[in-house]
Amino acid sequence: MELRLPVCVLLVLCVTGTVNGGKILVWYTDASHWINMKPVLETLVDRGHQVTVLVPSSSMFMNSSEPSRFQYEPFNVSLSVETTKKFIEDFIHFFIYEMENLNHVQVYIRYIDLIKTNLENTREVLEGVVKSETIMKKLKEGNYDLLLADPVFTGSELTADILGIPLVFSLRFTIAHSWERLCGQLPAPPSYVPAAMSKLTDKMNFSERVYNFLFYALQDFIIEHFMWKEVDKYYSEVKGTPTTTCELMGKADIWLMRTYWDFDFPRPFLPNFKFVGGIHGRPAKPLPKDMEKFVQSSGDEGIVIFSLGSMVKNLTTEKANIIASALAQIPQKVLWRYSGKKPDTLGSNTKLYNWIPQNDLLGHPKARAFITHGGANGVYEAIYHGVPMVGIPMFADQPDNMMHMKVKGAAANIKTEGKIDLLDGIKQVLNGQSYKENAVRLSRIHHERPISPREEAVFWIEYTMRNKGAKHLRVQAHELTWYQYHSLDVLTFLLTIVLLLMFIFIKTCSFCFQRCCGRKKTKRKAE
């Protein structure tokens, strides 16, 4: 009898968990976005939810045939994996090799060209969902409680609207915070909120504020005229009524922002915006035996971890030799994720790996520094474990990310043109006590939360399902026009009243003056 009661209670809890489990549809994503999404999905499965992930046949990172704890819903698209791969390669090549040889006008022309190519690819993928009777029939019959998506991959807002289910976004940022500001109504005063990818801080002088203001305006213009204009046409065609992308995105119930105040600068936020940076952070696991042996051979000097992320796996021979030469001159052992040709200048202290357990190495007691390209996932793993960074930012948000870390004192950014730059940057971080202290301080800020970022993300997803949406957290600004939002109609009304009163006052004074002067003149004539 003593054992029977706890067993019964446990069974009831298990049954209750299964009954309360929701059905979650996940919009396709890729690359580091998918890496960041997976821990949340796994936690949702652990909590008894049924998770179904849409996977296009053109995906490079999502494999619907691999064993998984959640279900995959594959769909065919006319776009090939090779086309997707080529676009990503062109994108990376533009930021790494082309930008430095182009002027500002040429950079934006090339940037707009890439946007157009991406839109063409996105449309082909979207066709595989909303124009497929088979897939849409499955999704409608699935009776999903919620759609979870990274809005960088267009189409989730349209699909959620067609299915009539709540929508939760999970994103790091958009350029100049355009989608968050214009669609989510998140306040972003350009006087102290630096535009994403502007490489500015919240402490701006006059010229920087001018630049920030213009950066916001230019990005809004590009997105409105070269992106949303085309997407709006497609959405209107599918729905059969005039529809805008921003209108549908604005219906999102919750925005899970993959950043936090350990990384970002303080700024205003709304009730349905939740900052959950560091979702994939976790304690370190034991290293493979051969790797652990190499790490232990470093003695008191410790190790340096070097990775340029999943997208950049090799470099030019010249740059690889420059980097290897610099690494050979430090006393630490170096674990370098690199799949290119072995550099001629590689030192005995450096070991090359096609893949490294980055998080586990950063969490190792012998970790002294992290040489990184500045991807958000890697930066947050370093913050989680309190490891200072040496930045070699290359493209997209990486320069901006490393600027944040540099300003907060946890990183030094270097160039790769000469070994002195890299060597000095490494020595600066390894020998400068402040870098380690600041990295530990950011780690403490990261961990001092009521609940972990992953648990918070899961909570708000479940909250949205329990309440059949979270429209009560959306501000009324969504229902206002741009001139109402900025109170221009009120200001116009008040200005009109003031001008009218001034007009009446002037006319009254003029009338009184004329009457008074008129009487005096009449008297003088009579005399």
C-alpha cells in the first residue's frame, strides 16, 4: 500500500501530461537558425507535445530521414539543394571578398540583387506548401494548436493565417530591426537604439545619430520596395484579397527574441516581446578521449578554441598560413576546426579537426580564449561559460555581434591581413585580465534569471497554446495608422486650435485698435 500511492500519482501525472500536450507545427528553417531551434523543440517533446517540422527538399541542414524525437513533414519543391547551396556561397562570398572592393552604391546594388534572388528561391519553397493541395490538406487535418517559426524564412505568417492558428516567432533580429519595429510595433528610438548591423552602440555622438537615423530609413526603403512589395503581391494572390506581409506578421502572438541584456543594449520592449538569448546554452559534457588527452597536454597554459562556424570551413591558402603562423607563437594548445588544406606554417601546438564539440570545449576548465567569427550561437556559448573572445568577423551580423562583445569588454576584434594583428589580438585577450573578468561578468548576468532562456521560450509557447493565442499582450498600436501612432493628427488639431485662437486674438486686437483710434480721430475732426 505504501508504494501503491506514489505509483498511482506518477501514472496520473504522466496521463495528464499526455492529455495536455499540444500539437505544434514548425516552419522550415536552416543553418544556424535550425541549430538554435532544435533545443526548444526537444524540450517541447520532453513536455509531452507533438512537434511536426516542415522540411523542403531543398534544405541543406534539415534531414527528414534522420532519426529524430519530433516528426518531419517533408514536401517537394522545384528548388534544388545545389541552388540553395550556391545562393549561400554567393552570399558569403559577397560579404567576405566583394564588399571591400566595392563602393557604397555598388554594395547596395549587389545587396538588392541578392535580396531578389532570395525572394525567387523563397517563392519556390512557399509554393510547395500553400500551392500544394496534399500538404495543405494534411496541415488542416492536423488541427495544430500553434505555428512556431523564424520569420527570416518567409511564409509562416501566411500559413498560420490560412490555418487560423496562433503564431509565435523566434528570431535573433532583422536588419535595422525593421520587422520588429514596423510589424511588431517594437519601439526603437534612433537616438539611442542602434540599428542592427550598424555597428553602433547606444552611446552615439551627433554624427553617429545622423548615420543611425539614415541607416533605419534606408533599410526600411529597401525592404519596402525590394522585398515586401513582391511578397505582398504573392500573399494577395494566394488569399484572394489585398494582403500585406507586415499586416500578417503583426498578428504574431509572441516574439521570442534570441538576445538578452548580457549581449544587447537596454531598450524599450512590449509585453509580447520576450528576450530569451542563449536558448541552446548547456553545461559541458566530457570530451572524446583523444581530444581530452590533447587538452590535458596543455598544462597550466590551457587551450584556445578556434572555429569559424558551420558556414566557413576553409580559407584561402594565404590566410590559412597567416593564421597558423600566429597560432604557432602562443604557448597554449589550439584546437582549430578547419577542413581545408593543411597550412605549411602549422605549429606543433595546433591540431586541426573537421568538427569540434565547441560548447564542451568552451566549458572545459582549461579553456582560455575563443577565436570566433562572431556567430550569435558561438558568442552565446562563450558567454554561457564565461570565456573571452578574439573576433574575426566575416559577414552578416558577425561584425555587429563582435562589436557588442568588444564594447562590453569581453572580446578583442582583429583583422586577418597580417599575423601581427591576430597574434596581438590573441595575446591581448590571454594576458589582459579584464577580458576574462568581463566575460565572467556577462556569464553571471546571463545565468541570473528566474528561469533559463530555454524554459522561458517553452513557457511562452505553452502559454500561447493554453490561451488560444496571446492577443491580449499586443499593443493597440497595431490598429493605428502611422500618423495616429506619431500623434500627428492630434498635433495638427492642437496646432490648428492655437493658430485659430491667435487669429481671433489678432483680429480682436485689430478691431479694438481700430475702434479706439477711430473715435479719437472723429473727436479731433469735430474740434
